[in-house]
Amino acid sequence: MSRKDYPSSFAHPRFWPTWLAIGAMYVAAWLPWRLKLWTGKGLGLLVWRLVPRRRHIVETNLRLCFPELDDEQHRRLVRETFIANGIGVLETATGWCRDPEHLRHRVTFKGQEHMARVRAEGRGALIIGVHFSTLDLGGALHSLFFPADAVYRPHNNPLFERFMTRARNRIFGTAIDRRDLRGVVRRIKAGHAVWYSPDQDFGRDASVFAPFFGIDAATIKLTAKIARMTGAPVMPLMFHRNPDDRTYTLEYLPPLEDFPSGDEVADAARVNAFIEGAIRKHPEQYLWLHRRFKTRPAGEPGFY
């Protein structure tokens, strides 16, 4: 339901399931590490078995993006994707509900010199993030080294929105509604770094079609627009859970050179190329559960 349809009081019974979910996230955040992994894996496998619509979306995305995989490899990657995203729910709870300092010993951060140079110059920056299952935990870990604001999509449920925004404000400093372009520009011009994830399908009007895994994908134009309006460097950031399932790696790559170029399609393709490269390192950790190729060029049939 839309936000306007909710009761005005958070004590209303309609909010009780939300309170229960928030309580469960707090509990999950404090579970021992091994139990946290086991719980997340079980959650992912449960969704894999019981939610065929999401499974179909993941299967479609992976067949489009990894046509070289045989059937067995494809089935394994689909299953691993649900497991990784199930663990990601527990990682999100940890990022939102606990002080990230307790995870400092689990983090390797490469390429810090790129952001350190920008900060030493007193400049703002636009950080390109990616929708990995580790997204919010990655933001919490990043805050141990550098401050940043974050662009996000408000939740329709006002109680969960309040909980989520408070958590993200604690991690990032300021959570900025994705519709607030002026707010993003103002923060960057004031010398802040803003974390922004341009890897979802925002529809035809906001996008150009640029290659992503060899497929024309509706790619938002706003990355180049923000860079042009602010003159800020665009900083690609990668973050993954390592194969040991106990540690994490964050890595800044050098800022994109000659960006924006003035060619919207070329700029979108460069952003997509970085995102694709980051995904290929650990493809199971990407949020394949969303319909990345929902918007198609005129006259082209849909994939889903």
C-alpha cells in the first residue's frame, strides 16, 4: 500500500508486523558470526524455493548476462545468488543496528589513496556504488575510513522508513532522497562525498540505452549530470564479501578520467563497464532479484 494509506500512529496493529521485523533485525545483528551466516543461508534458500517469481527474475538475468554457463553452472549460480542475498539481509541488519567498529578487523580497504587525495584537496566527490547484497554493510565499513552521504529510495512503510533512515544517517551522515537532485549537488559542492548507485532501471525518461553485459540496458543519465553540475570527481567503489565468508574487501579505483564527456551514451557505457567488472568478481553477491532489463528499446519484446 502507499504511504498515505497507513494509520497515523505507529502503535496501530497494522504496524505490529513491522515492529516485529525491526526487532528481528536487532536480534540478527547480534548473532554469533557463524549463526548469522547459517541463518542468512537458510533465509536465502527459503526464498529460492518458495518465491518462484523472484527465482524467474534471477534465472532470466543470469542467462542474459552469462550465456557461456551451461545448465548446471547456471542452476548453481542462481542458488548461490539467493544464499548470498539471504546472508545480505543479516549483513544489512548488522550495518544498521551495530557500531561498525566491531568489524574493523574484518576489513581490507584498497585504493584509499584515491579518496584521500580528493579529501586533501577539499573537494566533494560522487561515489559510484553497486547494489551488492553487502551494500549497507559496505557503507558502514566505509564509514570507518571516510565520511560519506548516501542517495536512497524512501520506503513506502513510514515506520520502516524512519528506522532505515535513522540507521543510514548514523552510517553515512546524511541520507538523501533520490529525487532530491538539488540536495545531492549542494552536498557535493559543500565538499562532501555522496554515495550513489546508478545500476537499476529507472525507466525510459531518465535513461539512455547503453551496453551492460552486452545487452542494451536503460541506464540513468544522472551520474554524468551530477558530475557536470558539480565538477566533482567520480569515484568507482567496489566492495565484496570474501570467499571465507568472514572478511570483506573495499576498493577505490582511480576517478573516471574525462568524465563527463558530453556524450550521454558513452558516459553511461563507462559507468556500466565499471559496474559489470565489479559484478564479475563475485557475481553471486549482486542483487539479481531486480528486473535490470525491464525497460526495452522501442519495439523490442520484454525479457521477463
